Amino acid sequence: MHCLDNDSDRKLGERWERQFCLLAAGMGKVFTPMQIGRDKSAQAWTKNKDDSWSHWTLPDITVWTSPGEHHEIKHKAPTNNGRFGLEVYRFNALLIFMNITNQQVLYTIHNHALNGGRDNTDSHIEHWFTASISDLDNKWNYIQQNGVSWINGTKKANIPIYYWNISFWKPLKDYWITVAETIDEVYF
């Protein structure tokens, strides 16, 4: 169950961000964990034409290894209907970041239903799945209007959440193998 204790939810999220980093390191990736060890989320900023500022929360992990990719990491199981969800405000921030940077932004999930449950600490790459934000855009099949989420450390109700069928997510290992093969074809 999520949204019971912000500190424990953050610690759990950080644990799985670290597990993702270990997998990335094992695949020879160069990366930066953007959120680990921070009290507030890492932000991307831009100055607008009217001299005001806009900012967005960065994805959790940036993989610098070519061609580069940004991952929003979650530790969750699919709903009973076989869906994964993400708050609308968070999805929109990822979509804006993707469109501004023209870089690959992914929603990457450690599916703990395959791992013995939320509190099991074992990590296996076979339990990790990823989907491109561009592939998810306008493809949600359900919007929950009354979700609950932590926003700026405060539990908030009535937060809209998008849900997608889990078929949009592909194994992370397969994604990374495909990226490596594509790079080899282009550069070697």
C-alpha cells in the first residue's frame, strides 16, 4: 500500500532507484541518479520569453551512454485490471521534458508482483519493464480522477492518474539489448 508514510515511500523508491543503477552498471551504462540523496526533487529550468521561469521535475535516472535515456523509476505491481498508472501531473512533466530535450524518456517499473511482493528486496532484471513516454502519450485507457499521491511532501487527494495496459511495457533487458544493437549498426 502506498501513500501511508512519505518517508518510508521515499526510502523504498530510493532503494529501487539504486537497484536500477546496479542493473545499468552491470550492462556497462554510465548514469546519474538525479533524485537520490536530495530533500527536494531535481529540476530542469528554462527562462521564458517574458523573463519568467518554468521548471519540471527531472526523471529519476539519466543514462548518459549513447544514445542517452531518462528513466522515471517506480516499484509497483499492476492493478487487478492489468494496468500501470502514473499521476497526470507527473506524466505531463515527463512529456514536456521529452519534447523540450528531444531525448528518450522512459517510464521504468520494477514489477514486484513477479518478485514476491512489495517488501521483497531481491532484484532481477527479468522483473524490470520499460515504456517510452512517447508511446504512452494519449494511449491511457483509464483516468482515475480521485487518486492519492505525495506532492511536495504532502499527501494529496483527488489527484488524476492515467492508467495504461501493461502490454505497453517491454522487458528492460530487451530494450537495452536493442539499443546496443542499434548503436553497433550505426557506429561500427
